[in-house]
Amino acid sequence: MHVSTQPFADQTFLPFGLRQSLSVFQQPHYLETAVQGFFNILSDRKGQTLVLGGDGQALTQHFLQIILKLAAANGFGRVIVGTQGLLSPVIVSYLIRRHSAIAGILLSIHPSLSGGDIHLDCYLSNGAKAPTTILEAIQERIQIIQNYYISEERDISLNRLGTFALETLEVEIINSAAVYEKLMDSIFDFDAIQHFFKQQSFRLSVTCLDPTNYAYSQHLLEKKLGLFPGTVNFEMAPTLLDPLIGTTNLGWKIDPPDLTCVLSGTQYGIFGTHIGVTASDSLAIMMAHAPLIPAYRGNVTAVARSLFGSVAIDHVALALGIPCYETPSEWFLMSQLMDVQGVTFAGNEEGEIGASYSRETDPIWPLLFWLNILAARPQSILQIVQNHWQQYGRNFHGCQIYENFYLPPLYEKLQNLGSLTLKGKEYGRYQVAYSHPLSFYDAVKFQQIEQLGLALVFTEGSRLIFRLDPLVGHTDRGNLTVYVESYEPDGERQLFPYETVLSPLFDLAEAIAELTT
């Protein structure tokens, strides 16, 4: 059926995909217009495969029914969709690559002050989210759109596995949690993990802050690995997770588990009974223990970390003779390196991590990685972390955010510093080894990408990074984030509180930039 429509002024896919409140999203023709705009850039969609899913919530399933009818009327040959509409980002990406699909769409509901926002994400045939150039092309289409095409057939039940027809469209409904289980079973030693839990009095607690991670974790840990019901919990109350320094406000029990994992959307956090593992330490520890994992034994060709994460993984990569690439924190830029540089896995300071089996972040994957390490080397989380520090040194890492900051004087000062040769300059006990404006090489576009800010690297391994992020709609105000890092090879000093170690560097940052808190 051909339906006339018109552009929506507030419908924008930039910069990361369509993000709107539920009330706006539920307007007549709103979803149809947005999806038709995406379909319109897929000129060769006739007979092709589309991967479709969401977070499994009832409202999301309603929206997926609309997209199925749009796909049928637009000539797609096949749609792969999860039962009850449940499909995680990592499995969307994996299925696109596995089945040579032309594209994918993921819908999810996120809590907000207005009651909830809808996120509509578009994926391309490489399994990655649509980059800015593609989002701009979609934006151009929906600004001039005049109609969309939709089937008038009845809804298809998403509760049954199997293949069903919607006009000429083949709709394949799969158990995405089972697909994820099979994928993870091909990477990790599930038999060893199961044996570990049977032989050790090891207690695990997983807290999920979103329905998708909850469904997958519960299926994998309780049904597949046989852990007792209640190992995986769904937490509705606001829970803060700061993977950069390894903290959470999750209430600890008097007798806490040996390992607590917090899964929050794309982020994860690992906590032992007496330690929170930072995202940077976790990435480095997994890298160092990759030979214990069946899929990565001798198969890690390169790794990547964010510019603003600590360089803990660099020490491991150097020791193993494996390339380590530096990128911004944005995941789509990190995932590009999997295609261009053959990166095996990558992570950032925000607790987002992923591996080359997908082009999306996967917060459950590092939990399984840690469980496989524990199965092969039964120790406490604290012992594993401290042993790693003793071998490679500890990278203390932290940040301070200055919100709604007046930027022009600071930007000018950092520009002036960046233009100077600071090598050898001394700031108290810190001597500059080298400095550079914030930038990275985009291997896809073959160009250097500049960011606002400056990095100072000192001779003893410490780092100081100033990052400026202008506020949307403002030219002179923004947020300043100061990242500091101190490298400590001495075993005794590795046990100092991180605030004590990093305090001199924060003081130095304020002095250099002439900041006032």
C-alpha cells in the first residue's frame, strides 16, 4: 500500500541515529517515515535480507510489526527477527555478517526524565552502525519524503520459532539468546567453567540494568551453565557504574560474592570482594590471559584502546609483540579497526568492549572471559589483578570534569602549548617526554582527525590529557575533562589509594590550565 506522508521537522538521525521521546515517536506516520527514509538509501534492497530486533518490550514489538510490513512492501526477500522481538546489538551485527544481510534495524526503549526515549539504530552490511555519511544521506531522504510503502497484512506472532510468510516476505523468527549461547560456546571453554563452579565454592552475582542483558545472561548462566536461579538479577532502581575507576553504588552485602558483574546497556563492570576492576585494567588483564581462551590462543593479532583510557594494555601488547592502536572513545571508530587493521578486541574507558566476531560492544563477553580465566587459574579477583600489576606495573587512572566551562581562554592556552616544543620541560617532579594535540588517524577516510585538547606524556610514564567538548548550540561554553594517569612499577606503592597517587597530577593540571574548581 502507498501512503502519503510529509517530513517531520524534529526527525533527525544525526549524530548517532534517531533518538526521540515515546510521545513523539508514537505520532501517526512517524516511525514509517523514518524507516522508509533508511530503506530509500538501500537501492538494491529487492530480495535482500534484513535483520530486525529490539529489547523485547511490548511496545517495541508493536513497532517491529510495523517495520515488518514496511519491509514486505519494499521488496525485501527475508527478515530475521528475534522471538518476542529480542535481539541484542552484538547479535544484530553478528547475524548481518553471518547471513550477508544488506542491513539491520534495532529498536530499544531507554528511561528518561520524560518517561522514556526510543532509539532507532541502523546497521549496514558490514555489521556496523551507520556512520555519519550514511546518516546524512538518510537525513536528506526524510527531509523530502512524500510517501512510504506498507503491507496491509495482519501481524505475525513473534512468540513462535520458525519461518512465516508476510506477502512475499519470508520472516524467520529465531531464539537470539540460543544463537548467542552457541557463539559464546565457540569462543570460551564452557566445560571448564561448569567444572570450576562445581569444584569451587565460588559465588557469582550478575546485576543487569536493561532487559536484553538480563535475558541473555539468565539464559547463558542459569540455563546453559547451570548456576542457581537468582544468580542473574534485573535491577530497576538507578544504579551508577563508573568503569573508569571501577566503582558502583550497588549495595554490597555483608558477605559479598566472589565476583559481582554489573551489566548496563553497552557497559560492564567487574568487582571482586575487595576490589573494583577498572575498564582499562580489565582490558589489559584479558589481553594478558588470552592464551587461556580457546578462540584467542595464538589468535590475537592486534588490539585497540581509547585515547582517554589508560595505557595499561600497551604494556601487555609491547611484551607480547602485538600492535596496539589508539582511537577516540566512540565505538564506531574503534570497530572500524577490526576491518582495517585486523583488531581482535578493543575497549574504552567507559566500560565498552567488543571483539571481532561482531562490530558491536558486548558487555557479557568480558564476564565470560573472566570466568574462563578463573576456571583455568583459580584465584580471587584481587589476586589476579595484583599479580598482573606486579608483572606489568599499575596504571592509576582518573578524571575530573569541569561542566559549563568558558572555553576561549583555555582553548587559546592549550593551542599555544600545543605549538611549543615541550620535550624536556619540567613541571615540578614531572618532566615532559612529549606532547601533542588530540588527534588520531582515520584509516577508513585516510585522514588525520583533530579533537579539541592536549596530551602531555611525562618521562616516568604519567599522562595528563585536557579534552574540550563544546556544548550543543554554544560556541564559547562547554565541558572540560581532565584525564590523569600515573604508572607505578613498585609493588608496595601499587597498593596506595588512587586518590593519593593522582592528586599531584590533578593539582598540576589546574596549575597548567590556570583552572579554579
